[in-house]
Amino acid sequence: MNRLTGKVSSMEELLQLIKSTPEIMENVTEWRTLPPREAKYSDFPANLRPELRAALEEKGITRLYTHQAAAFEAIASGRHVVTVTPTASGKTMTYNLPVIQQLLEDDSSRALYLFPTKALAQDQVAELQETVNRMGVDLKTHTYDGDTPPTVRAAIRNAGHIVVTNPDMLHSAILPHHTKWVKLFENLKFIVIDELHSYRGVFGSHVANVIRRLKRICRFYGSNPQFICASATIANPKEHAEKLIGEQVALIDNNGAPSGEKHFIFYNPPVVNQQLGIRKSSVLETRRLAGLLLKQGIQTIVFARSRVRVEILLTYLQDLIKNELGPKSIRGYRGGYLPKQRREIERGLRSGEIRGVVSTNALELGIDIGQLQACVLNGFPGTIARTWQQAGRAGRRNETAITFLVASSNPLDQYVIQNPEYFFARTPEQARIHPDNLLILLDHVKCAAYELPFQAGESFGEERLEDLLEFLVEERVLHQNNGRYYWMEQSFPANNISLRSAAQENIIIIDMSNGHKVIGEVDRFSAQTLVHEEAIYIHEGVQYQVEKLDYEEKKAYVREVDVDYYTDANLAVELKVLHADKERECGGTGYSAHYGEVTVNARATIFKKIKLRTHENIGSGPIHLPEEELHTSSYWIQFPDELGGMKTANDLQFALLGLSNVLIHIAPLYLMCDPLDIRVVPQVKAVQSKLPTIFFYDRYPGGVGLSEKLYDLHEELLQEARRVISGCGCLSGCPACVGPIEEVGLMGKSLALELLNRMVGAYERRA
Amino acid sequence: MNGGLRERLGRLTKSGNAVPRPVEPVEEQQHEEPEAEAWAKLGFTLRVGPGGACFVRDAHFEPAHRHGLFSVRELAAVGDTLQRLDPTGRSVEPEKLLFLDTETTGLGQGAGNVPFLIGVGWWTAGGFTVRQYVIRHPGEEAAMLAMLAELLPQFTHLVTYNGRTFDWPLVKNRFVMHRLTMPKDPLHFDFLYPSRALWRTTMPSCRLGAVEEAKLGVIREEDVPGSLAPALYFQYLAERDVTVLGGVFQHNERDILTLLSLAIHFGRLLQGGAELSELSPAELLRLALWYERLGFAQEAESVMSELASRPVNEAVIEHGEAAQYYKRHKRWAEAVRLWRALAEYASGRRLVSLEPYIELSMAYEHRLKDLDEALYWAEEALRSAELRLSLSRAGGDGKLREQLEDIRKRKARLMRKNRREQLD
């Protein structure tokens, strides 16, 4: 300990300090120490070009990690490759080496790199350029994105050896203008896709289609490029890569990179009300732990699950350490900040000027912020894969790193924190995409037809292409002639198709406190609950009140305010079954599981004002916004009409609600998805069947396969729900299981459990 | 599952009717005859080339044919002056100019934008010919392109309006789309550029339609605007009735004739054929600057002197520019005369430009070596700048402050210099 500053002088001292603080230790439910890993090396491949070898040696690299060498070999043998390694394991070398090797051998070769964001692409070019410069060869590496000045675009198209871009740019600028990229497409040898795991869900489904289009254009120009993919740890890297690129791949997972000792600490906030099962706020506990680390001078990253959480925590932390550090040394980071602001924060983190950052999952990708010393997770990030990835942000090579997982009272968190083996022993989740979602597929068939006429007999995706083409002919989008389908429309289809969001139009947020200034944006679906009139919108720790939401013009006008509450909106949902594709009945018991298509109508109804720090409800107001309609896929559980034990409709309602609460919280464990991607609606009397029903639906038009997966897991889900409820220590319902008693009533827990017991019992008897 | 695919598509896309619209069966055999007749009526014949067949129409215009102010034969007289528009200075033979304009199915340069009509025009001693290639469906595009590729080598220059960024790159895209050998880039006169140079400041728009009406005396009645062409073509594709395209063909033909007129107009301007007394100061300025840029020094000179002779109160901005022209050519007497007139005009007015004062001060100091005059104009500049600053909002604008600072420095330096000179 440094006597003058009172700060610890090493991570070891910090660990000691934590261990000798009873107020922390009494809430620690698990302390895992992951031993350091020794590096495993392989020699340079024999055929490695001497220039390349010299450049590496100059940088102090005299051999490769095992996974880097293995990737090199597999690529040399002509296979498509996916490499899976943890954060900071030198994975960029797995693709840069073979690509540069090829370019040195044949100067006319070309490579295309895809990163999910512009920021990552720019990082990558800087690093590549450095390597190339050290070799003193003339290899041109360029980013091609929305920021590329028009004057240099032509040069990049013709002469760039490595073009670094993102899927959105590929989709809307490169592919539709492929005739300008003849040089690239004729000579394309490699397509590099980094951060493969981030291409999942709706976004991934779109990207898989963009890649289908890319391959189609390559075939047209006679090239047949090799794919080199890199992914963070997920359960199904090979399967995911194969589905994304539509090719067989070789999996490289023999990670040879070293890492320092890691301490993973599970922290469960103390119960403050035994009867109600209410725990101390995870936000306040996160503040305490992160505050301790920051005060000790430890560079720390805090991950929170929502934008609002990020802003609240940022406010708290800036306040807490204002005497030790300036407000600029702790920053927020999330979607909705402008790019310039983000670059500044990234730089500050790398240089060490910024000592702490509170972020949403926006920073879990490979954006270069260097390695930090400690990580605090406010709430379980939703999936095991994500948790490892976020925790991977802490850990400098050969230095001890520490990660706190602070559980909230939601059931998923409580489940994880009370079952450490589940987290430490289980493989991380699968990344899932559904490229043949009909709407997504149709969008990309249009784009593909624009790029190149379809020929009869061609295939694109798993659905019958012919039917899609005929449909588009009827819609007078395509013109069919002599077995070919031509784009015949004035519009430019890629313009109307966004890869990122169901709601294509974003609503921009304009601060009117001092002139007019755009401070951020939200998608339309989120706008209903985030920027309705009177909402408190928090941006970089500053509160703004929404004065006017112009839904037509897609603008929200806000003004800076200073109030001691935030707002939280309710969404009312109606649901109608259109068509059932699959159903399984439990032999005459009346319980059944279904999968099919539904229409969902959602409308924000009221908002609540919630006091900061105490989180009490201090008021509410109505929201007047038009209804949003969604056609999507759904999985639903139907119950028999006569349910003994449920004396009243109220009882039944509480039982269904309690059960829904549990199920929706454990569902994301089985689906590697954002918890917001899947929604639940319990109904005592479903509109059509008049039977008690719990509906789950994908929050994306047409569905992205989440509900279908849940349908397959039906029995397992029920078992798990029963285990969670009966294993929970509360008396009659708490936020960690069926929900608080204010929501599900005094009998909610026992009613839900009884309903489950009957149903599971019925299944067991049948089996 | 597949039986339901249509239904699902209908529902998801809200296309209004989930039941597929019946597509009228196109009975090729029955359509073939009346269709050919309709094309023939519009003057088209089916021509077979190396890449297949498409419809072609040649329209011939006698040398005496008038399009607006000019008759087509006048092109013959301007060839050698048009040459000056070409930075490479290659000689221009009127017979080697290929006028080109396309009609397309959409906007932009994307791979899905198809030219369904390529119109070209050329001059021979016998008159002017407009040839239009039209495709009945995208499958005929390759045939059309192959015919164009055959024609192109006979010409040295393309003449277009916005063809440098639109028509020509688009045509080249199409060659790539069909993996055809790309024609060599001809030299290219894109008349949008000189039109902008000449008329940007005096016309609300430099669209071809606006230019032909204002400058070439071309009045079109019953014209189908180019923006409707895609929709009409789609209608033709759906209904196979070529008469709906009649207006588009005519529009394209007229555009090509207008290109020809524009070539004559520019050619005559380059021969000094403009009636200067009829031009406004703004038009004179643009014309003089255009001459200057193309290296027509003498023509530029005479237009500038016409401009300088106009009353200053009608041409404040233009005289400032004219003075800059004389400055570039180190014609100090003319430049100073204009600046003095501007300064005189400005006296007693508020918020005038500081430029004449500063220019005068510099010219007298460095060129005419008259320090007293230089100092006088520096003081005038300072006075005017201070007045201006006092009128601008509190805080003022930073640029003005900077300027003011520069003028102060200039004045101080002139005073030092002046003193030294008096001491010598």
C-alpha cells in the first residue's frame, strides 16, 4: 500500500483488500481463480515469405501461437476457416498472415475484410498499414465506408489490395455497384469476416444473405474466394460459420495465447426484505464495487444491460469519485453516442487518461480500447458467451485481472449466481441465424436481382427461389423474359433495407437547450418507450425531458432538465394466431405446445416516474402514440379449460403471469439472443381458442427462429421453470422467480407452481 | 409449406391482396404481328446485329432543318472552334462527333439501372441523323450494346449533357454486365460544364430543357418529361403496347437535336459570335471568364472591356471580378480604374466590400510605388472595416476582426515605410 495516496500498489494487494473487507465478502457467493495460461508456440511455417518473416521478427515475433500456425496451414491447403479464440489472443494474425503472404506472391490478388462496425474497420487498417510499412512493400489497404471521401473512392476501387468495410456498406454501396469493382471481384482471393459471433439474430440473418449476394457476384466475375472467419467463443462456431457463408469450414480452436491469472467473483446483493425476497439494488452495489476499484486507481470497465442503466451508473460514479478524479476520467459508452465522441473515449481508454468507462454491450466487440484491469458486470449479460467476452476486457498479459458479476434480482441473474457450475461448467451458447426468414430473404432477392438478373434454375437460400421470383413478377418489381428475371423498378432496393434493425427508420434526438443540436438516435420500436413525450432521456449522464415527439418527421425534441427521477414505459400487446405450423399435444390432457404465425399489435400506454436512488414510483402519465403491428412467429403453450385448483379467473391470471415471468427469464439461456428479441404475453382467454395460453414471439417481422427453438425445447423449459420456482428461497414470490407479490399476488408463487406441477406431471405420466 | 409461401409473402409484405393477381398470359404468337406493326408505325425496324436483334429507328434531318435558332447545317461551320473546348487540342471534325443521350429505367449508377433507349446523332454533308436503339425487354440489351460498339469507332468525340457522370459510365457498366469488351473511351464534350460556367449565376437551373428555351429558342410543346420515361417503359413491359413510348422517343430525339444546337451555339460563341451589347453584366462576366479559361485571350479581353464600360451601379460584383481579371493579367491601370470607381461608388454607403480599398492599397504600394496613395487607401479600408464592425452584432464575426487586424498591420507598415522614405 502506498502510504501517501492510500492506494494499493498491485493487483495482489487489491485482492487482499477485498478479502479483508467483510461487507463485500459476506455477499460473495463464489470466487473462482482461473490459473494463468502458458503460451503454446509453433515455428513459422516453412514457406512464409522472407519479407513477412523479417517484419514479424522486427516486431519481436519469432514464432507463432499454435492457433495462428494451424490457421495458416489450413488456409494454405485451400480450406475455408473459422478461428475461435478469446479476447486478446492475436487472432488478427490468423487472417493477416495468409492474406499478406498471398498478396506478396501475386500482386494482382485482392482481399475483402468485413467488420461489423466502422470503428473496428478503421482500427484494423491502422494495424495492417503498420505491418505493411515495416515490410516496405507497396500493398494498399483502405477502409471503404460512409466516411471515405469521394475523391479517393475510385482509386480504392481499382487499386486497393485490401478493402476493409462493413456489411452495410457492402450491401448498399459495393454490391449494387459491382461493375465499378471489376478489379476487386475478378481477383478476389480472400474474404475475411471478423467478429463472426456478432452476426447473429436478425442482423446475422441479413448478413448471411449479403454474403449469398457477394458469392453470386464473385461467381459472375469468375472468382471463388476463400473465407477466413474469426469468432469469440461461442458453442457452435463451425455450424454458425457454415450457415453464415454457406460453405464447409475447418475449425481452428487450439488457442496458444497466454493469459494472466483471472479472478471471477460472483456477488449477490444482500436481501433487504426476506418476505418479499427483495434484494438491495444491483445498481447501488455496482456503484460501490466500481467506486472502490476506481478510487484505488484501477482502470475499470463497467457493463450495464441497458442504455438507461449506463447513464444512471455513470451519474452515480462521476458523483462518487469527483474528489479523486475529474468527471472526464469516467465516461459512458453506448449506441446513440456520436462517432466522434466514441473515438475520443476509445483513445482516452487506450492512453489511460480515462480511468473508468460504463458501457452497454457496445464495447464487448473487438474495438481497440487496450486491456483494462478490472471489470464489473451489472447484471448477468444474458449469455455465457457474452459474459466471458465482457470479462475478457479486463486482463493485461501476465497481470492479474478481476471481474465482479453483480446479480440483479431478476430470475436469470439469481439462477446463474446461485448455480455457479451452470456458468463455469457449461459451454457457451450457440449463435443462431435464420437467413431464410421470408421477409429478409425477399429483401435480398430483390437486391440480388438488381445486381444481376436471376436465371431459371438458380438457387438463393432454402425457400423455393422460383416462388419468390414469381411473387416479385406479380408485384411488378421483376420482369421475366426467356427464363431470366430482371429488376424493373425505378427504386434502388438496398436503400430501403437496413441490416441492423426491424424498424428501418431511426428517430433522431434534438437538444433544444441551446440552439438545435442532434445528440443521438433511437430506432422506432424503442422510441415508443424511450422518447415519448415527457420521458426523461438520459445521455452522457445528462437528463433531458422530451418536449415533443414528431413521429411523422422522426424527430424527438428534448431539453436539458435536472430532476430526481427517470421514466419507465408500459407496452400493451394484443395477439392473434394466423396459422399453426406445428403442434404437440400431451396425450389427451389438454396441455399442448404450438408453433406458428401470429399478428402482434403493440402500443405504449402509460409511463411511470421512478425516483432515482430509492426507485419508488412517484407518478405516471399517458402515452399517445400510434400502434405498431408485427407479423411474426410464435411459440405458445395452451392449457385445458378446466384447471382444478384455480378457483377464480384472478388465480389463473396470477398463475399464468408468474409462470410467464419465469419462462421469459430462462428462455434467453437457451437462445443466444438479446432478452428483448423474444417477448411473452400470458392470456387467460386467448382471442381465438378461448383457452388459457402463454405466447412467446420473436420481436422481428417474420421471426428469426427463436420461437421455433423454444418450441423444440418445450418440455425442458417447463422442467427448468419448476426447478427455479421450487428452488427459490422466497416465501410467496419474488423478482427472482415468479415476480414480486405486487405483480402476481400473495398466492402467485404457489399458483404458478401448482400449474407447473400439473403440467409437468401430465408429461411425466405420459412418458 | 410451399403452397403457403405466396400467402405468407402476401401477409408479411401487406401487398394488399394475399391472392396472387392473375398475370395475363402473354401469347407471344398473337402479339407478334400487331406489335411489329405498331413499331413500324413509329418508324422502327428490327435490326439484327452481332449480339442479337433490337429495334432501330433512323430519323433524317435535312441540312436546312431548323431546331430553335439554328439550322442543323451550321454545325459544319463550327468544328474548328469546338476544338478549343478540348483540352487535348485534338482537331474536331464535325462528322466525327457522336451526340448521345440515353433513357433509363431508374436513377444512379447501380447495376440494376438499365438504359432501354440509346439515342445517338451524327452529321454528314447530307444532313443530321438521329438513330435510336430500343429494347423490347432487357434480354435484348446485349444486342443494342453490340450495335453501339460497332458504331463508336467511327467517331472521335462524344457530345452529351451530363454524360460524363451519367450516360457514359452507365453505358460502360452495361458492357461489364454483359461481359462484353469495353469500347475505348472516346474524347468527350459534356456540355453541362460550359453551360454551368456560363449560366450558373444567371439561370435558376441549367437543365437542358431550361437552357434550350432560354438560349436556343427551342420551345417544346407536348413534351414527355424525361422523369416519366421509366414508368412509361414499365407500362410498355406490362402491356406490350409500344405507342405509350412514342412520347419518350420524341423527347429523346429532341434532346439530341438540342445537343446539336448547343454545339452550334458554343461554337459560335467561341468564334466571337456573341452580340455583346445584348448581354447583362453577369452574362458578360461568365462569358469572359469562360473565354479566359479556354485560352481565348482576345475574346476574353473584348468582353471584359465591354463589361468595364457598363455603369458601375449596375455591375458592382462584376466589376470587382473584372478588376481581379485585370490584376491576374497585370493590367494595373485598368484594375485600379475599376477599384477606384468601386470605392467611389461605395463612399457614403454602409456595409460595402473592403476589397477595393485593400486592393488599391496593395496595388499602389507594390506596383505603382505610390506610398501616399497606398496609405490613403489603407486608412479608407480601416475606416470602412471599423464602421462595419460597429454595425455587426456584439462580439462581431471573427473573420472581420482578422481582416481588421491585417489592415492595421498594413497601415502601420506603410507609415514606417513612408517615414523611412522621407528620411532618405
